[in-house]
Amino acid sequence: MLFSKKKYSSGFSLIELLVGIAVLTIIATSLYRGYANALQVVRVARLKTLSVTLANEQFEIIRNLPYSDVGLINGIPAGKIQRFQNLVRDGVTFNATTTIRNAEDPFDGLATGTVPIDTAPNDYKQVAIEIGCSLCIPKFQPLEFTVTIAPKDLETATNEGSLFVKVFDSAGAAIPDAVVTITNASNSPQTNILDNTNVNGMYQLVGVPPGSINYSINVTKNGYSTDRTYAINSFGSSTPINPHKTVATTQVTQASFAIDRVSTLNIASVNTTCVPTASVPYTIAGAKLIASAPSVVKYSQSRNTGATGVDLITGLEWDTYTILSTDSTRYVSGTIPLLPISVSPNSSGTVTFIMAAKNLSALLVTVKDANTLLPLSGVSVRLTKSGFDDSRTTGQGYWRQADWSGGSGQSTWAGESMYASSDGNLDTTTAGSLKLQTLFGSYVNDGYLISSTFDTGTTSSFYNLTWQPQSQPPATGATPVRFQIASNNDNSTWNYTGPDGTTATYYTSSNQTVSSDHNGHRYVRYKVFLHTDDSAVTPTLSEFALTFSSQCAPPGQVFLDNLSSGTYTVDVTKSGYQNNTTTVSVPTNGYASTSVMMSP
């Protein structure tokens, strides 16, 4: 019998081999990452140990100095220590920043306290050293160390004073970590201090050599505006409103400065069909003064909209700005919104010049409500003189509601006294008055109302939200009236947001700039929240208004060109308002503008 034998061979397929390699790669990568992380932890611990050693070395050097030498070069207290040093240990370069301040102890009174007043408040010195490593890998978080250095002997009376700097924002809230720069070239050695405010927005400098109007103070913070003092002769014959400070012997000089987050403003130039118009020159000036008699404004620039017809202004301080076109070849047929414009802190907005070709003489008429100063839409403006008669109508200027007594259930704005819905905690029964409901003789604490949908007709830009009254009973709390705005193009997606475009914020003061996130939308709603801290009183809303423009029709304005020179009569009429008649002189081949206030 014959037998045949088959020879079998075993091994790995290509797929099995690839899977095995992948598994080994994952394991090796994990081991490597773990090893790298362990090395990083060890390195960070080593850097921290070196930092502690360096700080102790610097403190020992300071402790062995005479007490009078414990201070910064060109600082207060003045001394022999450098503020910034680069220190090398084990091949690593560390950045050391030293801060030394005079400090007072309440044991013997305070410079700003009640009796006894401490006339020598520099009781001891506080030394802070920050050790960082800007070039270290991994990134090393700076460490700060603080010690107190006291004199060997009892304090003695001095001829020095104190300088206290308070920094707050536009709402009066303290700003911590604001950068305070104090200089005085008259001191010997000259004073040059760079430090930060504490958590209360205060920087207190004691043991300051006396000086008359020669302490220069500059205050700023990253992302914020700047406030400062000025030399007496900074503006020629004008007098600085905030001159350099005087420090008197044993006296406390207090200086206050207001800064806040900066804003941006787009200045655009287009024609009457919304096509960008290039290179329109203009001037922009704020209302805040830094000197008087004659006045000197804090912000003033001449700018240009450039090749794209848009100029972006950044770092703009909160203020009211007047913006004027200086174009000699074109007329301004309107602006969106009306000028001047109020810029809020940490906001962004747009001002659009509607430009028209220069055609003989021209007149721009702006019509506003005399009480609210809002632009008025639907106003008939008639311009006449011998042999000339022409009438125009101002465009839609704002959405306004001053009555909620018609009740809820109105989805789309039609009846001006109705709204969409509420939580039932608001009393809407009285015309012209929205307030909290009462329960068992007391006002409920909170309530809200959602408006009907307002259709602007086309995609629009939104500018300012205002309401009346602007002041509420103090017992109601800090923000008794708040708003949020929602807008869209589908008339169904309602996302209510505040001035920063998120659901976490609210419009809490009248005439705030509306978030630019709403621009380009057609449909809009508002949501109003009322709140009281005291159930015995309620906030009241009597009027809401939202200014906007659709396409390139300036709100509350009409423009007439191709005019001959002469004196024209302007008749302005609108249902519900008193008629207004005025005269205006139009120059030859020139441009004139007039503003008309209408009273209900």
C-alpha cells in the first residue's frame, strides 16, 4: 500500500503582520509619551526648585542691604535694586521682576484713616519677587514670593507724602491689575515707577517726596483705553483738565482715572444703491475733553475709507463721536445711523455715509422726535421757494412700542399695543405702562415679556436700543430693566442675546449699541425682563425703541440736490406731531444741512 504525505507550512499573513505592527506602534507610542511626560514633570519640578533658590538668594541680598538702600532704582522707595534682572542657573535663564513698596501698619493709624492720622505711613517695606522663564520648554508658570523688610529702629516723622491712584471703568467698577506708570523727572534720582492696581482698583504709594504739579501718572491695561495726567503747558493756552499731581508733606493726594475696554467702529461709504464708494475723506472727533479754554478733545483724527470704501477704527474709547465727511467732490445724502454716535465699551458698530454725485446745490434734512431724539420715519418734508416746490418722505427710522394693554397672542407686529407672550408676571393692563404683577399686595420679583415679530421689509442693520424711563427706583436693584434681542431671516429661529452676541448678557442701560450679529437680518423680536429687589416697589417700562436701517435708506433723513442757491422754506408734517416750519439758506454749488425737531 502506498501512502502520500503532504507537507504543510504555517506562518503570518500580511494582514496579521500589519495588525501586529500597529499594536506594537501604539504600545511604543504610549510608552514614549509616558516617558516624555515623566521627563516634563521632572523638568518642571527642577525649574520650580531653581526658582525658589533664586528668590531666596535675592531676598538674602536685600536683607543684607542698609534699610535706606532697600528700594528700586528710580522708584519709590528709591534704592539700589534693579526691577528687572536675567539670572542664569544650571544653564537656564530666568527673568526676575522685583517690586518694592512702602507699606503702612494700622497699629499707629493710617494715612487716610480717622484720628490718629499716620503722618509717617511708610512703616515697613514689602518686597515681591516674580521668577519666570519665558524661554523654558515646557512652559513655566511664573512664581511670586513676598517678604516684609522692617527697619531696625522706630519710625521717625518725615516730610514725605502719599499718592493714591484709583482706577475704575465707565460704570464705576474697580479695575484690578491696571498698569500704573508714575514719573517725576524733578526728583533726584528721578522717579520712574511701573506697577499694578490691587483687587480694589487701588495703587497706594507712600513715602513720596513732595512735588508741585510734577508727578505724571499714566493708567492703562491690555485691551483697555488709557487715562493720564498732563503737564500744565501741554496745550499752549488751554488748561489741562487733569494736570500732573502735587504731593504735599504728610498729605495724601488722591487721583482717579477711568478706563474701559476699547471698541471698534467701521466707517463705510456707499452710493444710494449700496455700491461701495472708494476714498471718502472724513474727520472723527470725540466729546471728551482733556483741556479747556479753548477746548481740546481727547480723540480727533482725519481718516479715509480707502479703496474698499471701508475704514476700520480699532482701540476706540467709549465716547460720543462726531463724524463729518470732508469730500469736496461728492455730497453726503444721509448717514446710517444718525450722527453723532455713542460708542459703548467693548462694542463694535458701523457708520455708513451715503454718498451722492455733486449736482449743483444740495440740502440734507434730518427729522427727529423732540422728546426721544430718535429719527422719525414717514415724515413729509416739503421744500419751497419762488418757482420751486418739492416734497419727500423720510425713511423708516425705528421700531417703537409704548403700549402693551392689547394683550398677548400676536405673533406678527400689527396692533401696536399687543405682544406675543409673557410669563404672566407682568401687568400690561395700563396703556403706556409695563410693570410687575402684585401677589397678595406685594410685587413679584421677576417677570418677562416677548414682543411680536417686527418685519423690517428687507435685510437690515441695527444700531441702538433705547427705553423710557431711564431711571428706576433705587430699591429695585442694580439692573431692574434688561433686554435681549433675537433676529433671523426665517421668521422662526429665535435666539435671544445681549450686546456681546451671547445668551449670557443683557442690554442693561438705555441707548446701548446693538450687537452687530443681528445685521443682515429681516425679522426681529425683543424680550424684556423686569426685576425688583424690594417687593414694595416695581420698575416701570413706558417705551421701547430700536433704531435700524434697511438697505441704504437713511432713517429720518431726506436729501434734495440739483437746487439753485437761495433761501428755502422747509415745512415738516407728520400725523400725531405738531407741524414745523423753518428756513434754510442753500449756498451756490454748495451743501447745506438742517435738523428739525418735532413735538408730539
